[in-house]
Amino acid sequence: MPKKTLGQPRATTRPAQRAPVRRPPSLSPRANGTTADGPARASTTDPAESALTDCLALSLDQGFTLLVQTHSAAVYGFLLRVTGSPAEAEDLGQETFLRAYTALRDYPPQRRRELKPRAWLMAIAANIWRNHVRTAVRRPVLTGTDETRELVLSRPDERPGPEERAALADDRARLTRALRNLPELYRVPVVLRHIIGLSYQEVAEVQGCPPGTVKAQVSRGVKALRAALEAAQDDRVVQEDAEEVAR
């Protein structure tokens, strides 16, 4: 029989320590861009947009000049697609920037700094176009200072050159007709998302609805647009075949 040793500590088994549970990054308040005091400024802000809003906050006139130079082509492109008319797009684009300047004059510097310029301008342009459609205004009345009007009217023409326009004229005409036949509910989000290149979140801000709603609108709009373009292509093939037979 083995002897017992006095004073020998009794062997004990320690329970295994649990590894600390890490909170998923998406659950971290700071990871979601918030702090204890509320929303924080996004760290992924486009540096160019930040420079633009900082300039707007410091000097309205200089900031507005930069705003026109940066976003006039996108505003014109959006309006051209929804109206189908270069003349109307030009007119409505001028009114968009004149209305933007009028609004900015009443904004305090901090509010100008917090703007999301592209989505903000697109919202103004979309509202102006909708009002234009409802009231059948052919040419909006320009208001504002002479300096502001001259700046808007003298924006650089960044549209394609004559040769490129000629090469794309047929496809563009079919796309324009198909877009004009889309209901407004789908036309605006499709153009903003797939032609202007806004994110779903930005389109949602323009439309004033949740991103999920925008995704559904864009999906249905693209489906309807694709069907219209395929039908137009079929009609074109039939017409060409008929002309070939008639020769």
C-alpha cells in the first residue's frame, strides 16, 4: 500500500480560460461612423469633394466656381438623358446652378462644409426637371447676379466631338427614345445610377427614399429599358430586311 506524503499539494485541474469574445467590427459604434455624440464625418470621403466643400465654406464665390467646374458636365448629362433635348438640358442646367447659388447664399459656412455636392446638385436638377415637365416650361427665366449667370453660361463644353457624336448618333437616339418612354419613377434612378454613376445611397438621397427602394426601381427600370432596346433592335432588323428585299 503506497505511503501518503504529508503536505503534498493536491493536484487540481484549472478550467480552460475562454478566449476573449471580440465584437464584430460592424457592431462597433466607431466602425459605423458614429460616436457618443452622434454621427461622425465619414473617413472615406472623397478628398476632392472635401476640398470643394471646404472651399465653399471659406468663400462662396470661389467655391461656386469650383462647384460648376467639377459637376456641370454630370448635371448636363443627367438632364440630357431625362429630357432627350440638348437645348432643354442646357436651360435646365443653368437653372440648376442658379438655384444652387441662391440656396448657398443662405447657408452658413458649416452647412456648406457638410454638403454632399454631387447628390445635392442632382436632387436640385431632378426637381427642376419634374417641375419643367409638369408646367411645360420651354425656357426658364434666369435670375441672379450677372456674374453668376456669366459663370454658368460659360462653363466648358465637355460633350463628345462631332465625329464621336456621329458614330454614336443611332445608338444614342434609340437609348434616348427608350429612356423617355420609361416612367419617371424608373427613369431618374436608372440615369443617376447607370449613366451618372451615383451610388445607391446617393440616388436614395436624391429620391428621398431608402436604398432598398432605389435598388428595386433601378432593377425594374433596367429590365424595362433592356426590353425596349431589344424590341427597337428587332424592328430595325425587320426594316433593313424589308429594304433589302425591295431592292
